[in-house]
Amino acid sequence: MIPLDKIINKNNYTYTQVLKGKRYSLYEQRGVANMRCFELFKLKVLAPMELNGKKYEEREVFPKDKDFGKTAWTICDWEKALAKFNELENE
């Protein structure tokens, strides 16, 4: 299985992995000015597939916009992000 990169550049933000558990991952989000938030999300794994003749291995994927509020959250406070990560990871 291919894990998510530890550093991801997406939508003009840089996401850096801070914590990774068995079920959840926490990334620091940096972008505009001095903004600092955290993206906490349930790890999602896509099954191996073939698309247009190209084979893709099983891999972790970054959450989609529709996942936020359900299995992904943006939290702009480190202590709250860490507490939520620990709560969800230890359920």
C-alpha cells in the first residue's frame, strides 16, 4: 500500500504530516499569511484499480471537500486538534 506523502501541496496550501495513527491522520496546514490550521481526517484507502490502461496500487488518499464535517475536520488550534485526534484514534 502507498501511504500519503508526509508533505502535500494542494490548493495553494502546504500540508505537513504531524501525527499518523492507525485510523486517523493529522496534518498542519500552512498557506495565506501566517495562517496555521490542522487537517484531521480518517484514513481512507482506495483499492487497487486499472483506469485507462494504467494500474494503480492500493493507496491512502487525502480527504475530499465533501468529507469535511463527517470524517475530516479543519481545526485552527493545536491543543484542540491534538485532543480530537487522540479522542478519535482511541475510540
